[in-house]
Amino acid sequence: MSSASYSTKFLVSASPQAVYKAVTSDIDSWWTEMANDVCNVGDRLIVRFEKTTSWVMTLSEAIPHRSVIWEVVEANHDLEVLARRDEWEGTTIVWTIREDEGGSRITFVHKGLSPALDCFEICASGWTYFLGSLKSYLETGRGRPFRKASADARPE
């Protein structure tokens, strides 16, 4: 099995300032409504799904309009199909933002989220959905975050 981490690059018609704000202050607008802001190095990002799925991350780097790094320090991916619910623990999520003609190029890498993990397919599908939600949020002002009272907001 490959040890490659999940990564993708995509363009958005939004400024680097808007992208940076979306991944620090507006996480609840595109990922899950049950998330807080993380603006300063050392801040803790807590994201929740359903009743008990949650991740806690520390903001370890925040270079305005250029990059954001979240270090996953606690994980509870509460799905019956997963033998281990803490596979994200110790992984790192890296956002790199570069100005591009007409907007921004986003490079997203979830270091440690590799095909060797039981949750890889579920998580890769989830990231595809929520990064699409981020793109929609940045370009239209409307994302598709997981909603507290709505199971239909989850990726398929």
C-alpha cells in the first residue's frame, strides 16, 4: 500500500485574503456548523459531526493569506465500520494559498491520511465533498457544511 497522504490542488475565484479567512474564521460556513474559529497560533479548533464524532486540532502555523497548518491532537471518528476511531490523531492538515490569475490556488494536504488507514476512503470522500463546499462558499457565499440537525448535509 502507498504511504502517500491525501492531497489536492484547486483554483477558486476568490482572493487569498478570503481563502485565509475561510480556513480560520469561517470554518462553520463550509465544513461543519459545529466548529469554532482559529486565528492565532496555539488556538484549538474543535469540529464536531453527529453526536460523538469530533476532532481537536491546534493551529501551529498561520501566515496571513499564505498558509495555515492544523495539527490533529485528538480524534474520535465514531463510525461502526472503523476498528480505530483515532486514526487522524497525529496527522497534520496543511493549507497553502497562492494568488493566481483571477483568484487563488489552494493546495490542501492531509499529511498522514494515507491509503494504509481504515478511514482513508471515507475521509478522502469527505474531504472531496467539503473542499467542494469550501470552493462554493468562496465563489458564491454559500457552502454546504454539515448541519447540526440535518443528516442529509453529510457526504454520500
